[in-house]
Amino acid sequence: MYDDNQLKCINNLTDNLGVTACAGAGKTSTTVGRLINILQSGKASPNEVVAITFTEKAAGEFKERIFSKYESLTGNLHGLSEIKVGTIHSFCLETLKEYFPEYRKYDIISDIQAKLLMKKEFNNKNIFSTIPYKTGTGNKAKINSNKLKPYIWNDLTALLNTFNFIREECINPNDLNSGLSSAYAEYINLLENNLFFDYSGIQNEFYHSLVNNNSFRNYIAEQIKFIFIDEYQDVNTIQNLILQELHLINPEINICVVGDDDQLIYNWRGSNVDNFLDFENQFSGSVNETLNINYRSSEGIVKTAESVVKANKKRFDKRLDSNKTYQYEQGDIISKHDFDNITKENSFIVEAIEKLKGSILTDKEGNSKTIGYDDMAILVYSPGKLRDFNPELLNMLDDAGIPYIIEGTKKLLEQEEVIEIIKLFYYFINNLIGKTLEEYDEEYGSLQTKTDIFSVFNVSDEMWDKLNSYFLEQKKKFFASDTLNFYDFTLQDLYQNIIITLDLFNLSETEENERILYNLASFSTIIDDFEKIYFRSIPKNRLYYFLKFLKHDVNNVYPEGWLTPNFLQNKCLRIMSIHKSKGLEFPVVFMPHLCEQYLFPPASGGGRNEWGILEADNQIEIKDIKNRYKEKNESLNRLFYVGVTRSKKYLFMTKSNEYEKPGCKRAVHKMPKPYALASNSPYVNYNVDIFLNKEFRYQEESNEHRPNKMVFDFTTINDFFECPHKFKLNSIMGFKPPMNVRMGYGKSLHNILEHIHKTYANTGKILNEKKDIEKLVDNYLHLPHGNHMKQLVKDMKKSAMNVISNYLNTNADTFRHIELVEQRVDFKMNDSVFVNGRVDLVKNNKSGEIIVVDFKSSDDALSTVSKNAQLKIYALGYYEFTGKIPTAIHSYSLNNKESSPSSVTLNDLKTTKDKIMELHDKISNNIYEKAATIDRSKCNHCDYENSCNK
């Protein structure tokens, strides 16, 4: 249940509320309790509540907690999916799209894709040379021009960070020097001309629309009654300004921010602790409450963490206490800072892991569990640096048979299986296209035979011949004069056919082969990122620039795919950054190599960065902002506090007398201040023997399966119903499909129909005049990879006009029965499965007939059997959302192919639920049948049809 302070927060539904919640204080359960109290008291409907989280993962977990608590209290989930739960970016984007339909055309690009866009478009322009750059400090400071280069990835990173800084700190671009101002304007134009949003751009557009567009302000003021901001300490300047603006346009919007000033660890990307400390002064009618009891960790952990963070001056004055869920005992917390050498430090870590494996952990209520490897974590500042500086630790873990994953390392392109694929790309361009890459000749220029390329994959002579035949076919596309054939060549299609020809999708199901397939899937992500920007380049150039991209730009950008499989959690020791560990908890935590300039923190990297660009601009004053971004002392204390409070009971902080770094002549040895503060805690023991001599009770880990919590969307479930094997490749491993110039047509039709249906639902007007349809097609038709092809666009517009006209002629008289349009329907199956979805249309004629409609823009999108299975998922979603059982489902073909509704029953919904649970069980047990072994008709039009052994 709730403690007194938690209840004060839950029951205060009138004040704007700032909740300071220490680590483990029940922040989420308290926030969920308050939100549900709002709904049950009638203060707001679900669609009037917004909850902002820091990550998409946190949004999913928060939503699941809301649904679980609400269902336990009411017995249903009716209407609950209308609560808007997501990141600030998703909230801003969805709201912009809802109010400004033109933004539905926009695609989101990642930082990698944004840098590729600049590299492609800026390379032949005199943009970088006009941007001044500052080097040196003090008397040695110089302002240089022509310092930045558009072909150097690090310089592109510096410039993108600068553009993000300008927008997120709300600096007026007109106040910048001419060179930087021009470059910024060019970048913004690039995004707009390509209909792209980057993440900073989403927030920037939302904020300026709030400030400058009165009708949008009024719309927002009417939409929201309560807003929750999780992890408030991590919001940056523009995010806080958005919140202030919401308060300004409607002071009746109730604001609740929740977080912990002691856990602000992202100041280096703009988070500002002053936002939290000054909450009451920013928002009228505000009060602060504190949740200071840690329900996660022992008293020893809490007080050791407090000894570090209380040294900070910029924090709320509060006492941290433990609920003593786990009893503190001597030897639970070890600090040894004088190991003779790193080998002895590594040996102790391995010995401690082996000693705790299989031991019994019991809480104060008497609940026990056996500690497994996945209950332990090694937390460091940088896992990549750990891997580079101390491979001996990883070797020792391997030798001891301790399974582990090291998260955050980006070594995909160093894996042998990926290198062999890259060699094939070189072989293709060097031997068949006749365009050599001189700079690579020494390494890959002489590749002629399969033995020159392959050592990992077992490639038969027959496979090699088939591969060369396929390459010869692709050669024709390189020199095609017909535009459509010209764009029919894609790197993704080339790659996928290489995999199919080498029969790699059918590797035997060993752990090593699974790892290889995951990494091959991650390589398809690299191709997808690249082709999103370079798709319009001629094939020869596209392949040439792709290989340069691999060679120069992304060697340390992409992680191995097997480290983070979708839906599954690796059951092993986790080696991760302290930053990534936030929000997690482990019975056992190791914090090794605590030495300045080594791993806490490591030495700062060199190279050009955004500060050199910003400080060269004498038109703007950024000194105070830079100090906030670069502040180290209190930031490190907070980071250390986060690391310590991940532990429930056992904590090991270690350091050797000195460390040697590769390539450095001088050893490092300095103890960081937060480690010294923690070591002074009375709960810390310095003698490792106190721990090693402790007696533990042991028992075998239970074979009982611990179910993974999984979140599915409708598309994911449909893929599984269609073919579990295809589902594994796409949804579990992450293989990307090839792009084509017609992509976006189906989505455009859906957007047009949504506009038509919502217009009727809101106004009663039917947009069936030719001029209305033409305007809708012009506004919504978007072919991301084909907009430059005039004849294709003309043909697609004509097709869309016919489709929409025919639909209206046939269905306009049924619009009076519309009940729901593009309705979000999320529901909880059980504690392990949560489903997110959206229903295209629901018609309810009020006489008992309720039809759930799904629009199909392509006749071959799914088999008939799968269409029915898919629609039953939508019917289930409607039932969970409303409590009403639909009478029929209708897969409506927009290509005038005759179709009619099919009946649906409560038993159909129950069967669908069972099939979704079957999906959860098969993922958990790694069972993925091929549709070809069950129903060969399902294989028609499948991207992987030729890969299955028939």
C-alpha cells in the first residue's frame, strides 16, 4: 500500500504538484495512483490526461502499470487507451499531426540519418568553410575558417549538435554569425524540402506553434486537463518552456512533475537542475512533496549513497531513509581501493560473482529468491572503454563460464560474418561493375574467388555460381535507362538476396548461428539508414558511397544485434553504463576501476565539437549555458549515487593502485571524489575477506520459467499469424525490407480516409466533390522515395483520386453509422502481455450491428485467412475498449475487389486471445514455424519466400 507522503500526492488533485522521489521511493506507483484517482473522481476523462516519460520503454511500462491498477479496481479497461502516454517527442509529433494534417507526410530521421543528409547535400556546397571555429583557450585561442569538413563524420556530429543546441536552448538563429546562421538555415531547408523531422525539430516546431499560433493554442487549451512529467530533472530548456507555455495558455491545466534532483545525470545534453529546484516559482498554485523512503535497497545502500550526494549544494535539503526491505549485514558493501594490480581486482570480481551465484536473497517479509547471473550488474562510465582497456576481465568471465553481455559497445563492423558480407559488396563493385575503389585495393581490391572472401560461411560451388549469376542480373539495373528499373535496384534487395543465395536464413539453430543472424539483421539496419538518404542516387554511386560510409564513418556507431533482441531479456550478467542502468535494479552491483582518467570518469575525447563552433560566435553569449552543460563535480556525485542505488543489497566498489591505458606512457591512479565520499560511509567494509568468508545459504535456481513482459502492436501480431518464421526475422531480429518508389501510397490513402471520416464525424460534411478530393490527394499523397519521379506521382495521384471517389460513391450513405475513426485501442492480456493497436473505422447502426473495418490498399497484402485473423485482433481491441462485442469484421479492399463483412463471436475473441498468448509462449521458447510447413498459400508475396526449405 501507500505511505503517508505517497497518499498526500495521490489525493492532492487541485495543486500543481512537484514530487521529489528518491531512488526506490515508489515514484511510478504513486504517479499511477494519482492518475487513476483523477479518473475515478471524475476530474478528467482519459483523453484529457497526458503522461510524458523520458523513454519509449518507460512509456510502455508506465502504461502497463496504469492498465493493471485500473483493471484491478474496476474490472475493465473501457476507454483507458485514450490516455496519451509517451515521450515528449511522440506527444509533440502526434499533436502536430492531429492539428496540422500536412505533418502526416513527415518522416522522422535519426541523428545518423541527419548526418548522412548533411554529408550528401553539403559536400558540394561552400557551407562548412564559412563557419568559424575556435581552437585553444586564453591567449592561445584562435578563430579559424575552413576548419570543418563535410566529409568528416566527427565534424558532421559537431555541426548537428550545434543545430540541436540552437533549437533546444531557444537561441534566435538571427543572432548567430552569418556563416553559422546560413548553415543552420540550409539544414532547416534540407529537412523541410525532404519532409523530415529530426528530434530537436519536433520540439522546436511544437513550441513555436504554441507561441505563435492562436488557434493551435486554443486547441491545446481545450484538449488537456492534467499533465504528468516523469523524470522532470532531465528535461531541457525547450521542454521546460513547452510546459511553461501550456501553463500560460491555460492555468487550469493541472501539472504534476515527478523526479529526483539527485538523479540528474544528463546535464551534458541540456538537463537543468534549476527547473526542478525552482518549480514552485515557475508554476502558480504549486506545492512540493518529497518521497524519501527507499523501498528497494538496504539501509547500508541508502546511507552510502546519501553520503555521496549530500555533498552537492544544488539539491533539495532532504533526508534519505530505507524501508529496510533487505537487511543490511556486515560484508554486504565492500570498498577496496588498493588492489596491487588490475588482475587481482578482476579476480576478486569473478570470485564474488561465483560466490553469490545460487545464494538465497530474502526480504523482510520472508520472500526468497535465488540469485542468478541476471541479478548482477557491472556498472561503469563507459562499457566501450572497459572493453578496450580491460579485456582481461572479459576473458576471465569467459574462462569461468559466466555468461554476460556488454551493452553499449559498438563493434558490429568488426564481426567476421559482417566483414564477409562487406567483402561481397566489394567483390560485386570491383569485379562486375568495373568501378574500383583504389583506396581499398590493398585490403579488398584483389578479391576474385570464394576462398578470398569466406571463412565463416560454408559456401558451396553451387551457391557461388548462383551468387555470380545473380550479380550479373543486378548489373543490368546499374545501367538501366528506364527510370523505374533504375530505382528497382536497392542495396537492401542486393543484401537480402545474398543472404538467401547463401542460405543464411536456414543456419542450424545453434547459439553461435543465432548470434550471426542477429548481427546480419543489424547490418540491414545500416543499409536502411543509408538508403533512406541516398535512395535517389544512381546505383553505382549509391554502392560506392555506402562502402565509403562503412569505411570512414560508422566503424564505432552500430552495436551487435544479439545484445538487445526485441521482446527478450538475455538471462546473464549485464555490463552496462551507469547512465543506462537508471530505472533498473539488481540484488548485486559491481562498480569497478573507479579511477579518474581511466573509467570514472575516463579522459575526455579529443576532436572538434559543438563548443568550438558556438564559442567562435561572438554574437551570442553562451558562457553560463556551457558551464551548466560541462559541470563535473556535482554531476559525478549524482551519477555515482545512481550507480549505488541500483543495488538492493550487495555492492562492490573497487580500484587498483594504478592503471595503464593502451597507448599511454603514464599510469593513472587518482581516486574520484564521489568514491572517496562513499568509502567513508560507516556501512562500508574495506577488507574483502569479510565478504569472502561470509556463509551463504544456496539452492538451485528454479527451472520455473520467468515470463518475459512483452508489448505487441497489431502489425507484430499479424506478422506472427501470417508466418512465425517471418515474424522472427522481421520483429525479433530486425531485418529491414527493401525500399521502393511506391512506398507511402497505402499510408496516404489511409490518411485521406481518416480526414474524410473525421470531417464527417465532427461536422456532418461529406467531402465528395471533385475539388475536395483533389485537394485531399494533393495534401496527403506522399511517396518518400518517389516524389521526384513526375510520371509516377501523376499516376499515383490519378489512382488515389479513383480509389477515393469510388469509396465515397459506394459508402457515403453509411457515414451516419460511424462510431470510431482511427481509434487507439490498447489493452492488457495479463501481467506478461500488453497490446497496442489502432482500428481504422467502426460502424454502429444503433440497431445491434457493429462492424469493425480495416482498409486494404493492396489486394495481396495478406492472405484471406490472415486477413480474418488480423481483423479479429481489431475486434478484440474494440471489445476491450468499449465492452461491446462487434457483430462483424470487414477487410475492405480499396481496389474495388468485392468483399463483404464476416461475422464475429465472443468465442472468436477468446480464440484470438489464446493465439496472442501463444505468440508470447513461442517467443519465450524460441519456437518459430515456417508457414510453408503449414499452409503454402501464405508464402505468396513474402520477402523470404525463396529462403525457406520447402
